[in-house]
Amino acid sequence: MFDGLVMVVQLILLVSGCVFFALGSLGLFRFPDTLTRIHALTKADNLGLGFIVLALLPLAPSFSAGLKTLLIWVVALAASATSAHLVARAVRGGITDGSPTEDNND
Amino acid sequence: MQPALASPIATFAARAVFFAGLWWILTLGAPSAWGFGAVVIVLVAWLSVLLFPPSIHRLHPLGLVQFIAYFLGHSVLAGVDVARRLLTPSLAITPGEITLSLRLPEGGPRWLLANTLSLMPGTLSVHFDNNLLTVHCLDTSVDIEAGVRRAESQVARAFRIPLAPWEGAQS
């Protein structure tokens, strides 16, 4: 009974995680310029990965393995926030990345 | 009220303990990994003291826990917010930028705030200029500054930095 409940919760978390990843990618197509696209990628992927990590926690064979899974999320967050900032700064600094952007209007 | 600067040796020891914890996690506690690990931990802790000398701004456990709770809650809000805007047929965004003057001191606290803002609802840190932070917003019609100030005070609490109250909106 309890195992079944955990599995249902895991399933929901995994599916929501994938949905948020998909939404983050959809943001790349729907949002109009580089900066707004970064918004979609950082926030949606942060949440997507968080849900997937949560879903995988009950499967961790040991306490340290669980912590390692959490660590993956923390490191991915730091990398995502840092690269988001660097890309944003590059766009603002006038370094274009070759993709069509509409960032030059202010 | 200014806390004392930690000595390099104390900082080295504290960071070595932290890295030992990380090593334990990475190697899943395998005993055979500790020989190599001890060398790596000492080298990395030593290098970290050289690259990032001891700072007067240290994270405090209780403040850090409160910050994490705030961060997790707002991560969910941020993801749902961006998803909602994406799925609205008319694409509910009015992007823009605001520049704010920060009350946090330089170094770790500002770095944490900038990275936090990039993951919080509707904000993305773009540019630092002395104590001025430029934030790109997905929707300029909501009160961006209130959100930034809340994040700022959360960061300040994690570091136990007293902040002067902010006065109204400043564009």
C-alpha cells in the first residue's frame, strides 16, 4: 500500500519534471528574444530537474547516494544561474550569438 | 556589530571539512577512495583559500535553512509563472529592464543575490555596476522591485547582514 503510494507520487513527479523541461524548450521557440528565452530555460529547467531529483530520491540505495542526487540539482542550478547571467551580459554587451534577436531597441 | 575576519587557518579547516563531506557524497562513502581523497581535499581547500580569501560574510546555519525554504518555494512559483506565460496564446509578457541600487555588500552576498534572482519569478540579473544591478524582467507590469527587495533581505538574513529599510520605488 505504502509502496504503491510512493510509486504514484514518483510517477507524478517524473511526469511533471518532463513537462517542465518540455515547457522550457517550448520557451526557446515562443519567446521573442535571447533574454526572455533565458528566463524560460532557467526557471522551467530548475523546476523540472528538481521534480525529477525528488522522484528519484526514494530509489537511492544509500543515504550518500541520495545526497549525491541532490548535489546534482544544486550544481546544475549554480551552472544554470551563472551561464544565464553570462549569456545575458554578453547580449547586453553587444556580443551577438548569431541568432536573430530583438534586443537592440533600448 | 562588524564580525571579525576568520583566520586563513580556520577557513582552511572549515572548507576542508566541507570538501571532505562532498568527497564522501561523490564517492558514495567508499573507504578505498579516502587515500586519494585526502590529497585532493587538502589541495582544493588550500587553493580555495588562495582564490577566495576569508570573508567577513559567512553563512549562518539557521539563516541558510530559511533561505533554502524561501528559495524552494519561489522556484516552484518561478517555474509555474513562466509556464503560465508560455502557454497563454497571446504570450503574456511585457519584457523590460530595471536598475536598482543594492544594499548588500560586495562579494558573496551580492553574488548569491544575482544568482538567486536569475532563478526567481520573472527576473534575470544582467549587469553589475558597482552597487547598481540591472535586472531583466519578463513582465514589467508587476512590482519587480518588491520581489528583488524580498530576495535581498533573504540573502541578508542568511549572511546576518543588517539592512537599511528601503524607501519606496525607485526606477
